[in-house]
Amino acid sequence: MDISYIINHLGEDRENYQGSINPPIHQTSNFAVDTVEQLRFKLQHEFESPFYTRGNNPTVAVLRKKVAALEGTEDALIFSSGSAAIAASVMNVVKNGDHVVCVQKPYGWTNFLLNQLLVHYGVSTTMIDGRYPENFRNAIQPNTKLFFLETPNTMTFELQDIEAVCKIAKENNITTILDNSFSTPLFQQPAAYGVDIICHSGTKYFSGHSDIVAGVVCGTTERMKLIFKSEFMCLGANISPHDAAAMIKGLRTLPIRVEQSARTAAKVAFFLEYHNKVKKIHWPFSNTFPQKELAKKQMKNCGGLMSIELDVTDFSQVEKFCNSLKYFLLATSWGGFESLAFPICAFSKDKNSHSHHLPWNLVRLYIGLEDAEILIADLDHALEKI
């Protein structure tokens, strides 16, 4: 199924909506029926048929179809945040006494879920260097039920060999979950390598306009039904119809936006690679990235997120660099139209008190939709300030 059909037409039953080009926003909490028999059917088939918007809503249903098709899976669920999507997926796989193997330096709330929250419920986790597939095999215990991957991660961008890790997982009857937010399904399709559950922060590229918070889970219909009937319905982490409509509009321009961001990022990365005030650049398609060959193998292209380590000696120099930027906004998140900078030094008061696991001189950059020349000039100006 081609991408243009998915984002522009799939799931949009326009004949049922008076020919409306955009799907109508079904802003209602529940749906009425005429008979008890119809009510009985709705109660038994809420996964497929709208009954109560906490579970199923026609506007959200359109979005589900599009996202699942983009990711090459049978179905999808849409959550109110990426962290909710990840939490529901993990909780659906593990129970008291189970063990998880997770890559080092995952998204912060993934780390909190596995190493703090689920510890209270008898779930243990081993954190490994995921760059080496054998580390997954070596970490397996008799009670291991889940491998959690994040490739690339969204700070220093270490990759995992998806195909190799999935082979190990299937040999040992272990479920795999992969956070694919960095690449989107346009640049990386984990299901093709055998990943069981794929998660996204829909806040990022899927939305693309920094106006909603959302999460996505993709997989088989059987797996999505299991999550729907348990964690999804119980925790009430559904997205609103208005936010679903905004995300559908974001998908319309997804290929244009991610391709533009990737093209500009390549130019910016080349500039930063050879700047004398940049100690190191982290970007999977960079010439200096140690896993570039693997990145080229399993990623069609590389997104607009990268990090640099500044060649400086003090916090004040990092702050001066960031404060001198004009086009890069100082903010968290990424994937929108605007370029962003996020310095790790913001987590600490000074270099002596810095305890974060990432270097204090690291600044994450997101390359938005501005012209490459403008962004490079902005970075050059700020780097000269230090």
C-alpha cells in the first residue's frame, strides 16, 4: 500500500460523511443504540465498534488505520502520550516475577517505568549495552519475558541490530518492544525484522506541529485486542477526538516534513563534524558515527535529531552557546516545524554538582523546517561566542 494513499485516503469513508474531505470530529463521549440487542453487540465488540470514546471513537479509528498501515502492522492503538503507550505495552507483557532486558539510556519515562515503578510489582530489569546483540542473549534469565529496544535512542543515538536481536528473542520465546519514534515508519520498519510491538511518541513527527501530545502502539490485531481489553481501557489513556483529528492532519505532510528535516540535518551535521568547537557529534549517518554501517542497513534515512558535545571547559560556555542561538528555541521534545536546542547542563547547577548520566557539555539539537543555511549560520554564530 503506497504512502500517499495511506495518509490521504485510507480509512476515510467519505460516502458516510457527506463527502467530507477531512474526517469529521466525533466530539462525543458515548454512542446511543436503538435496541438492547444492539447494545449487547456494542459491549462485546468495543474494539471494533464505537460505544464509549474512552475505548473507541470514529475519528480515532481513522487514525488507527493510517498509523498501522504506515508501520506495516495489522492494527494500532492511539494513546494520550508516548509514555502511556510504552507503559501499557510493557505492562501487557510482564507480570509479577518476570524479567526484562532493556537497552541503556532509554527515554526517561521508560527508564522510570522499568527501574522504579514496576519494581514495586515484582518485575526486574537488566540494562545492557544494546549495540552488541550477544548482550541480549547473555542477559536472558529463566523468567525473561521481554526485550525492550530503542533504536536509535534519542540522546546519543546508539543502535541495536533489530534483525539479530529479534532472532535471539524468538529462539527464546521472548516478546520484543521497540520505540521507533526517532525514525518514523517512513525511515525504519521494525515489523519487517520481526518486532512484536512498536511504540511511538505521536507528539513528535506524527503530529509535526507541536500542538498535541499522543502515543502510538502498533502490532497484530490479537496483541492490540489484548492491550485494549486490559491496560488501554483500565488506565483510560485514550486520545481525544480533537487531538486525533490534529494528528491526522499532521500525517498528511509527514513525508514532506521528515524528508525536509533529514536533508537539512545532513547539511548541519556535515558543518558540525568539522567545527573546531565541537568535540563530538552524535548522529547515526555522520561519518564519525561508529554504527553508521548498521544505520544505513536498517534505516532508509536519518531524522533531524542529533547531539553535539561542545569543546568547552565550563557550564557558562554551554549556556552562552545556547543563549546565543536565535533560530533554535530552547525547549524539550522535537519532531515539529521548529528547530530546538536542549542542553544537558540544565539538569544541574554547575559542573561540580552534575550527576546526570549524560555529559554536561552535550546539547541535543532538533533540525526543523527552516533553511539549512539559516540554521548553520545561527550555529556558527553561537559557536563563535564560546
